[in-house]
Amino acid sequence: MDTLLSTSDSKVEPHEAILSVRDVRVVFSGFQAIKGVSLDVGDKEIVTIIGPNGAGKSTLMDAIVGKSPVASGHVFYQGQEITNKSPHEIAHMGIGRKFQNPNVYNELTVFENILLALKGSHGVFASIKTKLTSVKKAKIESVLDRIGLLDKAFTKVSSLSHGQKQWIEIGMVLAQDPTVVLLDEPTAGMTPDETHETGEIIKTLANQHAVVVIEHDMEFVKQIAQRIVVLHQGEKLTEGSVQEVQTNPKVIEVYLGRERIDAAA
């Protein structure tokens, strides 16, 4: 396999990894979108995935959750192979994903959105009309507290900001009781204050979950990252701490240098 830069193995020991990707390849009509990527995510660890547009970040996440078929390689969750299982099966097992754009119910309240997402809920009408138990109520309030929207519980979602809608969708993922939370560009379209607050929310998530974040904003990455994985043209370029990645000459050449040029333009 051609590689752009020889790298050390993941710093998470295999027996400690809750999510493992092993030499995964994804091919679309002969085009290799992912070229043998491997990575491990430890329990209660925050891993961020960065790279230029077209690097394969979202495709890799799609492969993990069964949305894009894996041509070769393996994905393991808690030691069990989940390669090419259906997205529903993978979600049920304990991997929750938030996509780039918030997918929320604007005409319902914040509380009702989380209620609909609770594990075991079936259908919008049935979920809202079902008698709310004290256990469910406490769970919803706990989720809303974690995403900073407890005081907005009975506010209609349509009246909230874009950033707050993003937080609701993070809450909807948490309501499914995942062990691993995958977040695809969670700060897209946010104000600077909302971006910072999102970082603080994500850091608290790691108290109970493993978190994998795709992100472009390097200041945000520095706020949250415990380990960074850099993708380029479908391959893993390198991985390491914020300091290691920021000072890696190859990363500067293919990604961070471009980001600095864009910022100066």
C-alpha cells in the first residue's frame, strides 16, 4: 500500500480500544475513497479526524456505521466485528452518529425532540402520546442539562439558533445511550461563542462516551482533541497529539499550510 508518511501505530492498545478500524478500503465505481485506513479509539477518549476536503473523513465515518460498504478490511466494536452491518444494527449496538446538518423536528419542543430519540421510542405520535414515566423524564432532563438546554426544554425548536439545533441533535444521539459518539463537523455554521460552547459540551461527553469528531476548525480541534488523526487522499497521513500534528512537516504542507493561506486571504 502506498503511504504518504510512515507513522507509528495507534497509541491505544488493542485490548483497550472500544472501536477499531483495520485496513479499511471503500471503493466507489473503481475509485478508492478510503485506502487501507486503520485507527483505534479508546473508551472515553476524544479523537478528532482532520484533513483537506475530499480526504475521506465522512466516508470513513460512513464505513464505520454501515452507510458506505467496506470493500476490504474490518471494523470492530468492543471486540465484535461489525463490518458492513446495517446502520440500524450498528446504532442499536451502541454507536451513535450526528451528521453535519441538524435533523430535528422544528415544530416540536426541545423536550419532545429528545423524547422521540429515547432508546425504545417508536414513532412520533406514539412517543409523544405515551405516558411519560418519571424515569424517562429524568433521562430527558439529564440529556438537556448535558447539552446546556434544560432552560429551553419547552421552547419550540423553530425559534432556536442554528447552534442550539446542533446541540439538540447531539442530545438526540445521547438519548440513544451510545457508547461511541460520532460527530461530523458539529460546529458547522456556528458563531464563535456557540463553537466554544460546543467544545465544552464535547469534553463533558468524554466522561461517559468515546467521541470521534470530524472537524475543519483547528482552534476548535485544539480545544477538544486528545488525539488527532490526519487523512489525506483517502489515507492516514499521521496521528498524534495536537503539538505533534501541528509541527509535522507533511501535515503543514498538505493541510495546515493551506488553512493558514485561506485564513490570510
